Amino acid sequence: MNFDHAPADILDRLTQLRLADAPTHGGRVLSYVYDSGLAELDELAASAIRAVQPVNGLDPTTFTSVAVMEREVIEFARELLGGDTDVVGTVTTGGTESCLLAVKTARDVWRGVGSSARTGTPRLLAPVTVHAAFQKAAHYFGLEIDLVPVGPDGVTAAQDLIDRFDDDVALVVVSAPSYAHAAMDPVVEVAAAAAQRGIACHVDACIGGWVLPFWEGVEPWNFAVTGVTSISADLHKFGYAPKGVSVLLQRGRDRQRAQYFATTRWPGYPVVNPTILGSKSAGPLAAAWAIIQALGTSGLAELAQSCARSTRAVRDVIEGIDGLRIVGNPVGPLVAVAADETVPADRRVDAHHWADQARLHGFLLQLQPSLAQSDGTVLPATTHLTITPVTQSVLGELSTALRSAADEVRGLPAVSAEVALAALPAEVGAALLAPDAPPLTSEQAGGLLAMMGLAEASDGLPDRMAPLLALIGALPSTLTERLLTELIARLVETPR
Ligand SMILES: *Cc1c(COP(=O)(O)O)cnc(C)c1O
């Protein structure tokens, strides 16, 4: 075969493209990537992926290695998460798929598959801090989502959820911990009350699931808690596997079977899918399976202890910075940081200016917008940091960067929503805020992005994100969602 391009040239080009990516290793990106800092673990994962590269994970009866690996991963997870033999599970392609399937299962159980079918719209109940994947699940699967306000520090009051229990609630979700603030939700109280009402209770431990079992002083949150019916836990986070692997565990075989889709009503092969995809890679599963065996619980515990030490160190640094504060009482290796409103304005450090400035010092932190809750209270703008084992190797540099960045922006007021809006050309502002404006066409949305200076996002996002985040806070969410959709869609489109 004569190839169009030589493999070496193709790979050279890929190497070039990868150079423009944010660094996946080395601890300079404090979100998205979960670096164990162990090169041999990455090598093992790569070899495992290669070994199953041509396998189709669709059919574990034809490719029996898939069934064996999945069984062993689920067995390991079940023991780690306090499950007895009544707990069964599935390996999924990631946290979002685990969450989607938890909701889909609960919806179908609520409807009473096959028996006394319930009608009407089921409700998905959760604190507003629940991961966006649950909004997506409600949207995909036709549930009403009921997001309950939390305290200013992202803390959920159990009673606020319990007060909203009713017969239409198909699932209540709590997080261990939440992604945005690392807040531990009141799992014991909510799950117990849910069990009494016959409501399913999902614990979203996507980020905590593989690290909290080794964390000190954590309130009970796993299957040992009465009333917990399912748990999601991502292997591609603190299981250190490459992206594409998570687990969803469910209590009770009968409820778990509602997760499946099966049909023999077409002229092709019988379809039996526990997850959303049909044909799928076995690579991430093989990588996770290999990593679990290499680390075992003792290895996972050691890495978690490294995360705990580094988290303590990073928290100490931030707590020592005048004008910043850690939000709430975070549990696990992640924190949200906000401006300290208790000090005078000239000593305050705006969390978003701080993150933008830290980027100039070589560290990528994650900006989180402020959020107006349904009760009128506002959760403050924050900056998110996820700590991983590799953080230890850059602690000194990171600490200096966090302190210097704060010194450089201290006293600089937050970009206000009004100023962000006023900075837009007048016609943009008018177009954006026109009430009852019809949905924007792709052309119109693209025009607005261009006037906002955001049309050229193919070179990555702007250097300073604070103004963009202020705009997100200032505009109606349907509008920002539309504009961001346009921005991302255009990244992969050939220009017209
Ligand atoms: C990461 C995360 C998810 C979603 O997981 P993806 O793997 O990004 O799809 C859900 N819930 C929590 C708490 C998370 O941290």
C-alpha cells in the first residue's frame, strides 16, 4: 500500500500539535489531568491499551478478556466502596456516562418497568452544586431537574433536600465531594430519609471515589450507608487511568438490570448493552485494570497520602495569602478559592484575576463563575485547584506562583458584570439583551463572538479569562450557552 503520508511524517505532525496542548504531566495544570507522577504506570497503561487495541468491547462473549477485566475491576471497586455481594456494577467510558446511567436506571425503576407503570414526569432532585452531568442526564432522559440552593460555602443542608421529597422524585443525588467546592454532602441523612420514602439515592463520587477511601476524617458516604442505591467513581481521575473509564455500582441486581438496553427486534445481531455505546474500545478498561493491579489498595493509599500532604500544603499557602480564602471546608484533594470579603477592598484578591495571573507564572488554574441560585443568593466566583500526586514535585514553585500572583493583583477589583457588558460594542449589548429575541442563527452568534473579540478561538482561549467569566455571569444563561456552543462548534469547523 502506498500511503498518502508516511507514518513518520504523520506522527511528527501529531508531535507538533501536541506541543500546543496544555502540559498533561508535571503538575502545571490543576484540573482535567490526574498525574500519578509515576512514569512506569503510564507505560503499563499504554501497553495494556495496545494489547487490546483491535478488541471490540461490545461483545464480552466473543472477546472474553473484556468480561474478565470488567469483573475484576468491579470486584475491586465494590470492596473499596463498602459494597456487599448485593452490589453489582459496570465499567463505563467516564463520569458523565456513569451519571447518565444512574439517572436512566432510576427513571426506569421509578416508572416501574413492566409492572404497575407510573406516568408523568419524574423529578431529579439535587443540590445546585451537583455536577452538570446530572443536568445533562435530566435533559437527555426527560426528567424535571430540581436544583436546591446551598449555603454560601457550597454546603448542602440535608433538610432542604428532604423537604422536597415527594412521589415524583425518581432520584436524589448527593456528592462525595462536589466538584466545584469539594463540599461533602450529607449522605447519611439524605440516604436514610430517601430509603424511608422509597426514593433512590445516588452518591456521585466521580472525583472522590478512588481517593476518599484513604482520606482521614471523612463522614460515611459509601455503600455501608443505608439507603445509598448507586455510586459513580471515575477511574480516569484518582484511579490514574487514561481518559475513558469510570465505574457505576448499583445496589441490587434487579434495579441494576434496568440500566440495560436489550432488543431482538431487528434483523441484525441481538443487542444487549449495559452502557450507552455499542461498539467500544476496551483500551481504557484494560489500562485501568492493569493500574489497579499494579497499585493495589496500598499503592492507591500511598498516592492518596501524597495528595493529602500536598493539599494541606497548598491550603496553608492560600490561607496565608491576604485577601483570599478557601471556600467552605473542602474534603479531598481539591479546593475552591474566593476573594476574602472580610478584608478591605484594597487588600482583597479577586479569584479570577489571581488565576489569570498564576497562568503567567506557569500554572493553569480553573476559573468557576459566580452563580445566582433560585432563592436569590449568589455563590461567589471561585478558582478551582485539583491536587494530584505529582503536585508534590512542584510544591515550591506552585507556592511561589500562588503568592506572587496574589501580590500582583491585590486590590484590583473584580471585572464587574456592568463593565463587561459596557465593554461590548453598543449594538452587541442591545442584541444580547433584547428580551424575547428569537434564537440566534449560527451566523448571528458568530457575528456577536467576532464583535466580542472571541471569533479566533482556534488559537486557544484569550490570555485573560476574568472578563469572559464576568460576561458569563452578566448575560442570561440561555444566551451564554448559545454563544459558547457556537465558539466550540467553530473550533472543529472549516471556515465558510
Ligand atoms: C468529573 C466529574 C463528573 C463527570 O465526569 P467526566 O468524567 O468528566 O464525564 C461528575 N461528577 C463529579 C463530582 C466529577 O468530579
